[in-house]
Amino acid sequence: MSSQSSPGIEEIVLEKGTTGLGFNIRGGMDNHHVENDPGIFVTTVRVDGAAAKDGRLQPGDKVLEIDGFDLRSVHHSTAVKRFHETKEKVILLVEREAEHRIVRELEEKRKAKAAANVRPNPVRHQDHTDSWQQMRFIVVIGGILGVAALGYLGYRKYSTGKFF
């Protein structure tokens, strides 16, 4: 069994009794519950189970070990199997509020990355493609109308001898 080595790490001893441990888990290497973390997380604590009676284990806690078996990098089914194989007295090593900490850190990294991609006084570089296309359209239409007008005036001069 690992000893408590960092803040937020706690050993919790539960007696299963007739109602069981009384909590649900999610996660594992094959089905991350929290982005980029293969850990096993407590999702719910049932009111009738040993965890609720003890009062320390909470949703969002990460179960690091169960009876000395490391759960940090296992498939979900392996973790479930280990929970089912426990004796009456179960020793858990948990990281308190790990899910909240990890999500908060991910958000901070996203914000920092977004802030790094934004210049304080951005100089806007315009894409002149649209302007050139509009100008080309105007010139083409203007040219067509100009030719049509000249053609009309030429025809009018030819047929009547007058421009207007």
C-alpha cells in the first residue's frame, strides 16, 4: 500500500457490510471519464453503502489504489473486477477532488493557449481577393455596358444621323 505522499491523497478504509461499498466508478485506459486521464473516478455515492456511512469518499475523487493494487493505468473491467474481489475490509487510496482539479487545469491550459494565439494589438491583414473580384466584375459589366452604349449610339448615328 502506498503512503499518503501528496496533498489531497487520502487512505480510506471501508467495511463493506451487507450493502456493499456503495459507490459507482467510471474511467480506465479504454474509456476515459476525464479527458487525457485514464484514472478510475467515483461518479456517485449511494446513500445506503459503506462509502456514504464513512462520509469521506465523494464524486470526483480518483481511486488510485484498492487494497494495494494500482488502478492508475488499468482498463475499466480490471478495476471493476478488483472491486468485486475485495474482502470485507477494503483499503482505498484516493486523490480527493481529482476530477475537478484536472478539468480546471485543462481549462486553464486551453485559455493560456488561446491567449497565446491572440496578439495584443492585432494588425488586420485584409484579403483583397474579394475586392479584386468585385472590381473585375465592375470592369467587365462596365465594359459590356460601355460597348452596348457605344453600339447603340453608333447605330443611332448611322440610322438617324444624330447621337441624341
